[in-house]
Amino acid sequence: IMRMGDGEAAEDIQVVSTGSLGLDIALGVGGLPRGRVVEIYGPESSGKTTLTLQVIAELQKLGGTAAFIDAEHALDVQYAAKLGVNVPELLISQPDTGEQALEITDALVRSGSIDMIVIDSVAALVPKAEIEGEMGDSLPGLQARLMSQALRKLTGTIKRTNCLVIFINQIRMKIGVMFGNPETTTGGNALKFYSSVRLDIRRIGSIKKNDEVIGNETRVKVVKNKVSPPFREAIFDILYGEGISRQGEIIDLGVQAKIVDKAGAWYSYNGEKIGQGKDNAREFLRENPEIAREIENRIRESLGVVAMP
């Protein structure tokens, strides 16, 4: 037993940036909290794995070690490298069963040498009994029981070792729902309770250059947040082969905060024109990272979020 004012109890929450300025701001603390469980869920091809790979890249920039439990056996290493992940330094496991995946997670968390673990995805954590059974066997509640037991064991250790654990989850439809939202996530209710942050990620449109689709417009809602007020949202662009467009976010948030001026199709900063159209302005910021950092820090100051070094 200790007093709340003593030592560790009163420390500020350590965070890892998501790679998205808008999402860091929506989370209220500047990123995803370490020592906590986070759930990211959404429909197929909405950017769940992209977002987690971006978080891994941000952690590695700070010198942290990350592990990726690829239960879906679908991680694209070349794509991860394009997003800025240092692939040779990334620990990866492709387990055969759900029990094995969660045992590996438990061992990695207990080791204390891992800063972040991603489990992709909860839906792919198949219990051993289901793998060994026949195709038509009905085994209700097995996966939910497995998740509940694993989270009971993991949460205390996660907090002590200050490890960020992200579970990616898929969406299913409840049958016979007449009113309200029929969507639910897989793996029972335990993860909803144990998560400190839950993010709902959706693709809301396409980004086109001429007639070619070059990316997705993505919205992330903070559905649950134990470290800051919830229900905020962020909208950003995910460009194919590149990931979250940081420059595009700086332009959009800069215009909202009246730091970047927009007149017609022209964008200007400090009275200087930086580009006609968002694509050209994005290119200008990519070529001038010091101006991009300056605008970003002014946006962060105006919103009361920690400035970038």
C-alpha cells in the first residue's frame, strides 16, 4: 500500500504517438498510453493494421522494441518497411493457436524488454479445441473464455512493465437487431472492459489524383478513453504505399486553427503561398520539413498538446 502522492502513482502517463497528429490530439494525451490495453476495430480494409504499423514506426524512432503477433498470417513486410517500420528490429510471431499467441504475449510482457505488442487480430485467435475439432462443430463461448482468462492474467503485468498492448479486432453483425447498431466485435466482452482506449476506424471516402485512386479518407472515433475525455474523432488521409499523410493533416488542421490561410485553391503560411491545391501544398511541406514542424508545433500549442522536439 502507498499514498497516491508517492513515487510512481502520481507520474504522468507515458504515450506513444499514433503517427497521426489529429488522432494524437483526439486522444487528449498526445498518443496511445503505455502500460495499458488498446483495442482498434473496424471493417475490412479500413486501415487497422496500417495504423498499428505506424505506431510501431513511431515507437522505434524513440528507440523502443516492438513485437507483432500475426495470428492472421498476413503481414506484408515490404508495406511495413514503406511505413517507416525498422523491419529487421521488429519481433514477429505467427502462432498456430489462440492459446499459443496469448502465451507468447504473456511471456513477452513478463520479460519487461518489450515496449509494445500488437495482436493481429482477436478474430484469428482460434482456440486449440476448435482447430482440433471437425469443421461443423459448435463450440460456443470458447474464444470469449480464452480472451477473458488471458486479459485477467495480462493486465497487472502490462501495467508493471509499462508495455503498450494493442489488440486489432474485426466487426461482426448481431442477428435480429431491429433498432440500434447491429455491429459487435469478436472475442466476447472482456476486451471492452479491460481496454483503456478503444478506437473505431472507418474508411469514409477515396482520395483521387486525376482519375486514379491514391488513398483512403479515414475517420477514427475514440469510443472509449480512460485517460482523457472520450468521443472525439480525427479524420486523416491514408495514402497507398505511404501510410498516414502527416503533411495533409498539418494542412487541414492548420486551416482549422487559422494558422494556414486558404483562399480559393491556394494555401499560404505567414503570407507566403505554399501551393495551389492540397497535393501541391502537401508536396511543399514534404520538401520543407522545418516549415511543416513549425506549423505542427503552432497547431499543438493552440490546442494545448505537447510540442514536437
